[in-house]
Amino acid sequence: MSSRRKFLKQSLLSTTIFLPEGIKKSTELFQDRNVKNARKPRIISTWNHGLAANEKAWSVLRQTGSILNAVEEGVKVTEADPASRTVGIYGFPDREGIVTLDASIMKGNGECGSVCFVRQVKHRITLARKVMEETPHVMLAGEGARQFAISQGMQLEEEVLHPESEEAYLEWLKEKEYRPIINIENHDTIGMIGVDADGNLAGSCTTSGLAFKMHGRVGDSPIIGAGLYVDNEVGAATATGLGETIIKVCGSFLVVELMRQGRSPQEACEEVVGRLIEKNKDGIEDMQAGFIAVNKDGEYGGYAVHPGFNYAVQGESGNTLEDARSRFS
Ligand code: ASP
């Protein structure tokens, strides 16, 4: 039996899900618990690029009162940042030298939209929102997504690599070593989740994915339940890191479901990172993955496999960067 299969077998034997005896409404559970950092409204986003994104999101929330507008406009800041090598059209290409982009957006009532493997669209998050609002579908991919962008009047960007991305790509071409690694030096996605003063939630997630990935590779970010999940009854979660590991555990959905069962956002993130490690034992030392979560009351948490993951937290008292705790040190 391959070691991968052996690990999988072991983890299936050792992973037991304990369901609560009586299912309480999540709101009752929050009331029962000593909620220490709860204070809504709240906006949280991954990595330090989240600080600028939060600032924009917060001002949009103030101006429009819409948490959906806030999470869309917030991540657009990062999508448009020419200094970002890991989120937008200025990012690192795939191994064919083409930048392909993924994004998803979700509302607390379950409405959602996403796009994946799309080229030339600067604001994929807006395209994902249009999929949600203008089509009967959830997800559009590749050329179909690009055609839909055109049909919606969105402008396509010229397909030229940013000079720094081109330089990195030319360097990578020398060895062409295919190692799909995401660690502290090589991280991408901005995932943003937020709750307004009335407990309405929304989330967004957008990325250029793994640097020098196989053409056509899609990670967790545009997959509802993996890279993002939002439920107005409970809370929201988003993920960053090696997407394959996150998809295998339906990571963001699982965080929200654990909060539904009574875990705090911090406890839920920790439990899902534990599950992710169980399911991805091969190569765990070389990869990074992390989750952030917020519940309806504005209580939040974050956790990662390895040190180095941080997230930006915006509330009434300001916008700060917090270092996530991690399973390994
Ligand atoms: N999760 C993204 C992906 O796998 C990348 C990242 O968050 O760093 O495409």
C-alpha cells in the first residue's frame, strides 16, 4: 500500500466526528458561551495585504451599509495592486507563462458566485458577483467566464506579464522544477469575511493561485465550501494556502459547520487545521494552509499549519494585523 494510501487509511480510522446530542440553534449556543472578542461589525482578511483591503471595505460598509459591497470593494484593492505578485493580473503566471485567476463571493443567505481559470479580467470578484446576480449558475470557468465578462461590459486587460513576474518566470524556466509549494515566502490569496451591525455576513476570495502551476490548475479559492463559506445563521470562513489540501477537507464549510455545533471561530479553525494535517500527512512540512473565521456576533479567530500566517482585523476600534497561532512551531 502506498504511504499516501496508508496515511489516508490511518486518518480515516482515527478521525471521528462527534455530533452533539441535541442540536441547539447557533444563536443560543453563542449566548451560552463567554464570547470574549465579540463586537460586530467586523471585517477580517488574510495576510498583510488585508490591511489596505479592510480599510476600503470598512469605508464602503459605512457608506453603503452593505456587507456584500464591502467585501467586493475591499478585495478589489488587492486585485488592482501592481505590487502584488500573488493575487491579480500582475501576479506570477502558470508554467506556460499565462496568468489565470480564480475568485468567489458569497452572501449569508446562501447566494454565491465564482469564476475560475479566467484570463485578463482585473476584477474577477466583480465577475463572480455578476455570475451570482446575473445568471442562474454558481460557477463559470475559463473562456466561458471571459466571454461572460465581455458580455457584461467588463474591459479585458492586455495579456502582458508584469516585469517582475516575467523575471521570476524566466528564472523558474531555467530549472522548470514542478513543486506546487505554498509556504511563508510564497503565498497568495486574499480572503475577506465580514459581519455588519445586524449580523448579516458576506465573504470574498480572490487569487492568481499557485505560482508556475500546471495550466488549468484550479485551487480552493473559487470553490464554495473550500476557499469560502458563509451562513447567516452561524458565521463565515475563508482559507489560504495550498488549495489541494483545503479542498480535500471542504475546509471553509467545515469551519462554519463546527461553529454551528458550538465551537468558537478559533476552536473551529484549529480543528479544521488538525483535520487537514491528518488528510495531508505527506509533505506537510513543506506546505502552508490557514483559515480565518468570524461568527454572527463578530467573534473571530485564525489558525494555520505553520507559523507565518497573519490576518487583518477591522472593527470599531481600528484595523490591526494579528499573527495566527499554528499547529507546528
Ligand atoms: N489557496 C490558493 C490556491 O491554492 C493559494 C493561496 O492561498 O496561497 O490557489
